[in-house]
Amino acid sequence: MKVRVIPIILLRNFGVVKTVEFSVYRPLGVATNFARVYNSRGVDELIVLDIDATQENRGPDLEYVRDISEECFMPLTVGGGIRNLADVTSLIQNGADKITINTHALEKPSLIDEIARSFGSQCVVLSIDVKKDEQGEYKVFSHGGKVPTQKNLIDWIREVQSRGAGEILINSIDRDGKMAGYDLELINLTASQSKVPIICCGGAGNLEHFVPAVSAGANAIACSSIFHYTQTTPLAIKETLHRSGIPVRIQ
């Protein structure tokens, strides 16, 4: 299976933002413009996360998703505010190929089963936001990294797979936006417990960060800040991986 390079677009107040540790929001521009650029650069997939939706207790903005999907000619994954099967149906009808859920899956794990039964496991990307506590143990957070949960990380990884999640998006809150490298320990731990593909997120800052992440167990590389604040392109990432003997799709 080829390793994928996946940009992430974070939406707040319906504009693209950069975050640091899931806070300190810096506005960057209009999502449709970003989707158009990524489409021209041959990325493998695109993930769009509405980080306001759950906080505001609302569902996805379908018009915005439809506008992005019209500029997007690669698989599109959408997350944020997905509360039930009806929300998923609406997103698929408006251009999403996959959905990603986090908070509402933690609150109602059977939602994973419902989506997988209706649309297939390939449609369900389970997002897990993780932060280390003072003892150095990984803790699972909900509500955009704001609320600690009682979920044990390893148990949750195993449970979401058993319920039908087709992929796991593992996010390091500690590394988010700092561009200092991925949490390789977290990636390795997740991969050791997972039989489904792992998408790693949080920390990419230069080309040297990608091969170690794949070596640690990631099947896909998700990143954001590196594209906004450096000259690094998706193609440069793929060429770096390719030179290390890692299979990637190069147009």
C-alpha cells in the first residue's frame, strides 16, 4: 500500500486557520482557494475539519462542504459536528467521500457501527486527539482537544476498529503547529494496536520528519503548517519518501 500525503484544512468562522496545541488560532484565508491549490499539486487526499462545529453544538455546514468539493478532485474527508447518520448522509450527498468523527464517537460509540454498516468501513476515519499528562501517559481528549476523557488510548484504538472504523487519524495535541516533528512514540503505539491504516498528524516541519513517521508505523502523512509556512510541497515530501524506498504515488 502506497503512503499517502494528506493536507489538512482547519476551519474556524468558515476561514482556514493555523493552530498551536489546538489553540492560538491564526487566520490564513479561504478554504476553496486552498483546495484549488492542493488539487493542482497532486495530493492524495484532503481532510477538512470544522473545529467550531462541535463547540457550537451544530452540524456541518453543507454549503461550505459543497463549495470545497467542487474544487477538489481527490478524495475528500470531512469532519466536525457529525452527530448522527443523517449528518453523514448529507455530507456524502454534498461531496464528501469519507467522514471523520471524534467527540460524538466518544459520547456514543455505536455511531461508528451505524456509519460503517450504512456506508462501509472505508468511509469512517476515526480521529483521536491525544495529549501527554504530567506522568507522561497519553490521554484521549474530546471537543477539539479541550476536554479530557476517561478513555484508555489502547482500549479505544481497539474498540473503534471492532466497531468498524476503516482508518485512524491520530493527532498529537502537544506537537500541533510546532513543526518540531511527529510524536514517533505515539505513532508506534497506535500502529502496534491497529489493523487499519494510521494517518499521523501534528508536528511536521521539514522533510526530515516524514521518513521516521512512516518507519514508526504511519500509513499516511497528514500536515498543514509545513505547507503554509515553508516552501515544502507535497511532491517534495513524496520524493523524499521515494528516495528512502517508501512507495508513494508520483504523478
